[in-house]
Amino acid sequence: MIQKLRHFIRSLEKTAIPQLSINCVIFGFHDRNLQVVVNRIALEGARIVVLPGGFVGQNEDVSKAVTRIVKESTSLERIMFQQFAVFGDASRTFGKEFKAMVANMNTEERQELAWISRRFVTICYMALVNFEKIKLHPTQYLETAEWMPIEKSKALSLDHKEIVESALATLRKELPYAPIASNLLPAKFTLPDLHALTEAILGRSIDRPNFRRKILKSEQIVKVGQDDSGQRRPADLYAFRHGKRTSLIDEYKFGF
């Protein structure tokens, strides 16, 4: 693994903009939990868990870099991203994470690692995807690409936990106005699914009967069948009504 990383860093020194990176928060909804895509890196005593990220080439548009980085770290393509923050504290570095590994390196190896251990300013992007349609595959020097429930994001390295929190705060601000629910849910879903997603984004409990009454009254969703996957009491399935707003602006004003 360390040899792959060293080769990667050598290529960066020739092609990438120094001390500028990109990180992507890719949200999905599964088992009634809001989750994010993470990558794991195992490096001789250092186990690092990070958001998908990478570096911008000297002759590369930032927008194209985002698409390339996500494909390289997850294999995902054709995802729409939104920029939501820039993180650039002077102390922002991977030095702490690499400390144990550096102790066993020779001078040449330490010099190579120094490039990626500097202070980096990162541009942060966010995307919403349908969990059921996503298959993750790590590439390059990465050990895994996997989903992590947001409540476990404190395990992320560097300041990536704060990046996830910032992305979640952006979701909460845009929930009343943007088609967030329809991007995260499958084409057909149950009311408990929609209720759980709204609670996960807002980070608080919502009265279920009140939520059901207001959502149905809004006519944003329409019943399309029943879930007969073996449950004793099949649940009604819904879809967002074609041509209707799929944001929760009207209901949000009532205050779930």
C-alpha cells in the first residue's frame, strides 16, 4: 500500500496545484439512516478514514477535477455536485495521521510524504444519490469505498467530521426549497421512509401522525401501490407526483 501511495505522490508533485484539494460529501439514505461515502487507507500502523477527495491538476478545471476525483475514489460517474464550503485553517494538515508511519521511513520516503503532509485548503462539494443505484469500488491506493452512517462520522480523519457537519447544515437550510427527498429516496417509498429521512436531515424527532397528515394534504406524493415483500401488513407505497415541487417548503412553514 505504501508503494502505491509513494507513486501517487510522485505524480502529484509534477501535475497538481500545491496545497489545494477537493473533498466530496456524497449523501445516501439506507435502513432509515442518512449515510456518507468514505474511503479507508491502511498505511503501516496508520488507519485513515476520509471523505472522497483529491487534488486539482495545474491545467484542469475545478469542475472537471471533482468529477475525476469522485470516479477515482469511488468509481461513481455522472453525479451532480454543489459547492458548499471551503476549509482552510492554517493547522489543516495530515501530519498527525502520518506521524506513526513516518517514524519507520528513510529520508527519501519522508521527503515524498512531505508533499501530502503540508497545510491544504480544500474546496468542499456535496451530492445526493439513490443508495439502491450506487455500487462503490475503490481505486488507486485506497483500501475501501463504503457507506458510513453520519452519526459515526466522528471517526473520520483530519477535519472531515466538520466537513460532513457543514454539508448537513447546508441540507437543513435547503430542505424547504430543494428536491432533496426525491433525490435520496427510491422512486417508490413508504411514508415511514419519508418521515425517517426528514428526521435524519433535521436531526430531531417529528410527530408521525402530524407529518403524515401534512404530507398527504400537500399532494406532493401519490399512492402507487403496496409493499408486498413479505410483511404481515403491507405498507402503502408512494411516489412524488409528476410536475409537483418535491421540496417541503409548504410543510416546513407549519413546523413538523
